[in-house]
Amino acid sequence: MTRRCGRHAVVLGAGMAGLLAARVLSDAYTAVTVVDRDTLTDVTDPRRGVPQGRQVHGLLARGQQIIEELFPGLTEEMVSDGANLGDVAGDLRWYINGVRLRRSRSGLNTLTSSRPFLESHVRARVQALPNVEFLERRDIIRLNATEDRGRIDGVVVADRDGTEELIEADLVLDASGRGSRTSARLVELGYPQVEEERRKIGLGYTTRHYRMRTDPYRGDIAINIMASAALPRGAIAAKVDGDRTVVTAYGILGDHPPADPEGFHDFIASVAAPDIHDALQDAEPLDDPVAYRFPVSLRRRYERMTRFPRGLLLMGDAVSSLNPSYAQGMTVSALEAVTLRRHLARGREPEPLPYLRDLAADAIDRVWELMIGSDLAYPGVEGERTPAIRFGHTYVGLVQRAGTRDPVVADAFLRVIALVEPSESLMRPALMLRVLRHVLGGSSARPAGRPGTVKKGAPTP
């Protein structure tokens, strides 16, 4: 069991990163307080503080493994309550460039559910911890620092009436999301401005929920028609809680799916495979389409700072906010929780800069580089395409082609997407031989789309 590191830890934000942080901190601090501006108790619908909460969310296999470890039995509980569980390579239908990947049994689980459903189940587990308290409907006003400004020793919050309160703490962890004000607050305390890295992607996605009258899944739990450089539009349909299907369409660099029903359906008709569009012809809409825009991926390079106050840590989108089309965000938060747990296991208060450097090395660097490399496959995305990146694009294209013929290659590719294996695993000699044998031996399977079905307004492959 982790030794106690202090008396009181405060977590700012009750999203997935904050909940995972609170779970880990509960083993190391006598008391943990989670502060959030939203109402949380008995909430199962999308929250105001999670504006993308109505959109499709994915918990990758590595994230599912970590969350199940932190909350034993949670997967079974969620499935019992209406989530869907399947094999990432055997029960999800993947299309790349309109061609379906071969099935395999990877042994990696993936859950499909709505974001509020997942968050409410995790939150209920955290609320059940005897030393964790939630403060709802509180705005974060400022960090409180010691006189020499070398330590953060609390946070000032305000209720809906504007009444301010100082919450004293041995540790404050900011998991308040992309809109985190920690960087500005540190400048106010005399610390340098944190370096920020921005990667423009111009992503837009639109979501609608349905009740399916006919079964498009045929035993699968989701259909993922991935965008590509040839056709930078994609769509996802997944079984979720409440006997519903969530359908999300997305496009990059300003090519966004409309939020009116007819335009939404026309956009889905233009993606590289017809499965989702065909299924919607006989589906019952349960709500109106809802759009969300994500202009840039953002990373705050706290690990590069030379001075940082004690008693302050960060996690989640407050550090790195990733292109959501790859569904990596919640899994990165889970990886960060593992890093936090390792630092707490030393039985003393974590040193901020070593923690932040390990957070970058263990949880963020690999995923950030994977995201950048994938984004740069689209010709319109700004950024330097080094020889290594160009080689990576070429080789991954060969892997994808081979994966439409060889289930072993498809499984290896999906393990990288699931963040279970590093991208370097695709360079193993035995796998490279399989890739080359299939690519040189003939063309991949034929695209799923029908000739002449690309709709007006769709990019020409």
C-alpha cells in the first residue's frame, strides 16, 4: 500500500483526468477534495463543463486496462448497465481508404458507451471512497501561495453567490482541462511563461443519436470508417448505453459536417464506405445533430520549465489537448495516473519538475508524436515533413494495405492505435516481411464503397 504523502490533496476538475487523479491520491493522502464548477451528484447527462460530452468518445484498450486496474470490476458493472464490450480487432469493423481490415482476436477489450455514462460510473466509484469529498458548483478563483511564492498551499474558490473560500492543501493538482488557467496564474506569481506548442488541424465533428430498426452491426459493437489523405472525411457508429447508437461524422481543415439533419446525412454518404449511411435510412433519430469544433491540438510544455512551485501538479488536457479523432485523450489521462501513482509510491510529496518530466516521457511524448505524424499525412496540414515522417507515412500505408489481407498485420496495427504497443513494433522484422509479402503479392481488397456514390462536395480521392 502507498505510504501517506500528506494530509490533504485538492483536485481541480471532476472530468476523467480529475477522477483518476483523485483515485490515485486517495491512497497517498488522508483526505482528497475534488472541486468542480458543475453539479455532479446523480448527474448522468452531458455536463456544461464538458462541451464535447455529447460527441462520440472512445476509451482505447490501454486505457480500459488501467481503469479496470484502478477500479476492479468496473468493466463488468458497466456492461451490466448497458455498455458494450468487444475485442478491438474482432468486434469493431474498421475501414481504411474504404477497405475493411481483416478480423483477428487480439485479446484486447474495448468498451463502447456514452461519455456521461462512463464518467458517471467512474465518478460513483470515486465518490464511494471514504476519504474523498466533492465540492460542486465552485469556480476556481486563484492558487494560494506561500509568502516566498515557492509553494502552492491551497486554492481559493467561490460558490454561486460569489462567496470566496480558501481551501488549504498540501498538494493541488490541476485537472481542469484545456481551459486551465495555471500557466497564467504562475506568471502572476513570478514564474516564467510556459512554452506552448500548437498544431492546427481544423477538425469539426457532428453527432446524432439513433435507435436502429435494423441491425447494421451483425455482431460488431462499432463501425469506424477512418478519414484518410485521399478522403479526409470519416464517420463512426457505435452501440452505446440506453440501447442507442451514436453516430459521429468528422472532417478536417474546415471541411466540417453540417448540423442540419439532411446535410449531416449527405456528409455521411460521402465517406469511404456505405455501412453507416445505409443503416441510417431506417433508423429513428433521438435528437438533433450537435456540432463541435476543435481548431488546434495544444501542448503546454511544463516539463521544460526550470522553476516550478512545490505543491502543484497537473494532468489531462491542462497539459496536452489532443486531436480527438484518434480518441487518445482519456487513455493518456489513464497513463498519467500511472505516472502519478509511481511518484506517490515513494512515500513523499512528488517533486513537481521530475513528475512533469516523467509525465511527458511516459504518457504524452509517444502519443503526441504519433498524432503529429498522423495529422501530417494530410497534405493541407501545416508542419515539417522530415524524411523520417515521410518514410513513416509510406510504410504505414503499406501496413494498412497488408492489414486488409492479413489478420496478423491488422492486429499489430490496431495494437498501436490502442496504445498497447509503440509504433516501433510495426518495424519488427517478422512483421515487415509479412507486410512486404502481401504488398508485393498483389493489391489489397476492393473498397467497400459503390462506384459513383461519392456525394457532391466530397473531396475527390
